[in-house]
Amino acid sequence: MRPRDRILANLESIYRESYDRARTSGDDGRMIDLESAYMRDQLMLEILLDIRDLFAVAPAASGGSALEQLEAIRRLTRLR
């Protein structure tokens, strides 16, 4: 499993390259779009990494299967 820091650094690297190209070409609109997309993708990726970490710890603590854990997450996130 890849470490959290490495995954987030890869995400930043991808966006940094695109942002630098937009800055070099003077495309301010693209730079703004990339900043927003980066923040959104970073947040979503951190949430997914948190879920990954939960699955890595939860089986030992609860003894539940992955399907049982998914069902528990579904129940937690269901709108009432």
C-alpha cells in the first residue's frame, strides 16, 4: 500500500505541472480552475485515504468482513 504522503505528493505534482504551464502561457482562468480542481481532488482523495485506513484497522478491531464494513459505512452515510 502506498503511503498517504506519496499519494498526495503525486497529486500535487500533477497539478503543479499544469499550473506552471498555465502561468507560463498567461492563462489566468486556467490557473483559477486548476486551483479549485486541486483543492476538490485533494479533499476527495483524503477522504478516500481515510476510508482506506479505516478498512486497514477495522477488521482487526471488529472482526467484521469487508462487506460488513461497507454496509456499516452505507448506514452511516444514508440520508434520512
